[in-house]
Amino acid sequence: MQTRIEHDLLGSKQVPNDAYYGIHTVRAVENFQISSLSVGQSLHFIRALGFVKKAAAQTNFYFQRISQLQLDAIEYATNQLIDFPQQWASEFPIDSYQGGAGTSVNMNCNEVIANIGLEYMGLTKGDYSALHPNDHVNKSQSTNDVYPTALRISLYQRLDDLLLALSNLIETIRSKAIDFQYVLKMGRTQLQDAVPMMVGQEFQAFATLLKEDLRLIDQIRQFLLEINLGATAIGTGVNTPSGYAQYITQRLRELTGLPVKGAEDYIEATSDCGVFILISSTLKRLGCKLSKICNDLRLLSSGPRTGLAEIRLPELQAGSSIMPAKVNPVIPEVVNQIAFKVMGNDLTISMAAEAGQLQLNVMEPVIALALNESIDLLQQGVISLNDKCFAGIQVNEQHAYDMVMRSVGIITLLEPILGHECCDAIGKKCIAENKTIQEIVLSEGLMTEQELKQVFAFDNLISEVGTTEILQNIA
């Protein structure tokens, strides 16, 4: 492998001649051999870095800190990252787990942009006298304002994909709610018979549950748009000209199309990671809700003969290596596991955000890793739940109706007629003698068969009016 020699604070190192990264990246790769997760796997983040660096170059040119040729070269290079992030992903080989508060990533990006720009200028990679990673690409910047700004932008845009997937799932569940709006079933509390309801109502409740999170995530992610770009090292704006922060924020707003705004207090914003706690908590909330829904699906589909068996999930794969004909609810199960991981990531993010000291939080790389993983997992989980589960759910209508009519829970509909104490005795006797409510009420002579038919008529059971009109007739 042919190499070139590059120099830094610590000395010299060989860099692969075909690499667009440089010596700082090589050192980081050597130092952080932790996982198989590289920075280059986050294409949204690479694009966001391109936007930040392009805005910085345009701002530096405006303040006459770089030349027209250098601006042109940097703009060409950053456009490459913005438009073709996948093409340049291998040039960001640094492990996502790293010390240095993201400095390695920023230096990696500076080197890649410089070397792409050098080739654009007709020069060779590593000839930094014409376009230097620090002196030109990183001018008026610090890792401490570049990294968090790029992270915020990438997270904001990544959440678009999650929100779209969630919106699609909600619509699928709503369509099932319409399909099942006249299917009677037994509602349950504490896993015990409660009162009758419609399967459609149960599914509509799922949709409403998720719709709340759709709105909340979109609201909370707006906080990501408050940035500290221009703060440089600790928030004082050292090494920037007057007005730099305002101008670069405006440039970034125009380049990304996002309504980014400068922080109220740049020193506070440079050290604070509270926004990541907020985002993570909303993701955890969504994970908890999805897991609850999946728990319900697993219960409602349990069986097929000895469980609730009110619904049938799509059959996707054989469920056992020893038990023939067994099919498991594998999609709800995997979404449960996704939720557990998101909850664990939330704890990681909380601890990392708390670990900041004085004017900087050096733990942002693990925050970025955990947040991106949570978004990835939730997005894929939601898509799977939509396409491979909810879209194919069927209902066992007759079985669900029969369970209602055999349930002790329907005694509640007789409580206004016979009184609570009497209904207690009826229910207890039903359980002891393994008889239905109707059988006990008739045997005790408490109501006539016609009156029972009126109360338990299908139209009455599904009516929003409940038993009011029937009670008036019986009275």
C-alpha cells in the first residue's frame, strides 16, 4: 500500500495515499478500537457536517478570512458530503465510541474536506499549504460548536423518517379499527373480565396512544434547532470576527432549510446536553407504548385453543423445533426487545448528559451513538409492526362474541336493574357453578328471558347509549 507522510503535534505518521482522511484520523482509528460501529455509518451526520462546514466557509469568506479559491474548493467538497454521503462513508472510519468530545470526528471531517478540495484545485492530497484542515476548513470553529450543531441537525432530520413510519402505522391501525368497529369483545382490567367493548374501540385506542407520541416527538425535536455554532471553544466566540455567530446561523438556516437559531447563552449551550435527555425521554415513551401494545397483541392472539384467541396475527415462520404446528408472535416479541434497548439507551444518555464538567460535556459521542441507535431501532420496529403485523391482523368475531356472552363481566349491565349486592351474588354463583349470567338470573326468577334478551341484545351492547333505554323499558 502506497502511503504519504503527514505531521501533527505528536510527530509524523504514514497515511494511505488513496485516503482522503489524514493523520488525525489515523491516530483516532488506532486509539479507539472499541466496536464495529464507525462514524461513517451515520450518513445523516456526515451530511450535517457538510452543511456546517459549508456555512462556515461561506461565513469566513464573507469576513475575508479565506480566499475565493479556498471557498470554491470547500464548497465543492462539502457538496460531495451533502449530496453523496454514502460515497464518502468509508472516509469516516473512526469508532463511534471515542474520547475527546468528538474532536477526532471534527478533525476527520476537516481532513476529508481539505483533501477533496485539494484535488478540486488540481493539487495532491496532503498538500495542505494551499488548503489546510485547521487553518482553512476549520477556521473560526471548534469541535465544541461544530460537533453538537451537526448532531442536532442530523437527529432532527433522522426523526423525519421515524415520524413518517409512525404515521403510517397509525393509519394502518385506524383502518383496522374501522374494519372491526362492530366486532363485540370483552374488555378486561387486571386481566379479569370487565365490560363489553368493540374490537374497533380497542384498536382506535392503540392509534390514539401512538398519535400522542407523534405530536410530542415533533414538538420536542424543535429544541434541537437551537444551536451554539459560533461559540467555538467554550461559548465566548474566541477567534471569530464580530457578528460571526449571527451570520453563520443565517447561512446554515438557508442551506438546510431548517429554522435553526442561535442559543440564548452560548456558554450554557456549549456545556448543556439537556435537549438530548428530552429527545431520549420521548423515544423511551414511544418505546414503552409500543411495547404495551405488543403485550396486548400477544395476549389477544394467545392460543390458538387455550388462550384468548380474539385476534389472529400473520403467520410468519415456524415457532418451534420440537412442537409441530406452533406459530409465535415474533414481530410483537422483537418490538418488545427494541423497547427494552431504547430504555437502556435512555439511561446511558441521562448518565452521559449528567457527566459534563465545567464548560464542556465530553460524553456527546456516546449520546450520539445511543440516540441514533434508538431512532434506528424504533423506526425499523415500527415499520415491521406495520407491514408484518397490524396490516394482516384478523379477528375471530364469533369466538370473541361467545366469550362476551359467557363472561361474568356482563353482570355489570344488570347492576342498575338488580343492584350491586344482588349482582355480586349472581356473579359468585356463576363462577361456583360454571354457569352463565343468563342461566342464574332465569333460575332465580330475577328477570324474564325477554328482558335479558333486551339487555344483552347486540344492538344494545354496541350502543353508546348503553343500557339506559332498555332500563327505562324494563322499569
